[in-house]
Amino acid sequence: MKLNCIMCGRPVEIEVFKPDPYDEDEDDVPAKKPVVFCQICEAKIRSESDQVQKVPKPM
């Protein structure tokens, strides 16, 4: 399935797994479109979050 990154718009290829026919927990509710980030944007988000986190104060 081809989707676009929600930050930069690059095309991203994701694998879609078919549901197990023997799985009874699955509802018949249609699934939402997944939120997708490309690898570059995902790495950017992780590096920014690592820089923002505070160092715990010593007790």
C-alpha cells in the first residue's frame, strides 16, 4: 500500500497484512488510514525529542 508521509509528502510503501480468518476478536469496523512518517522525518522527530528531554536531577 502506498501512502504519503504526513510531514513532507514523500511516498512511503507499507506492508498490509491480511487479517486472520480464524480471529474472532476482529470487528467489522472499517479501519482508519494509518498515520505514516518516512524514515527521514521519523529520525528527525526522534532526534528532536532526545534533545528536548530533561536530565533527571540527582537526589
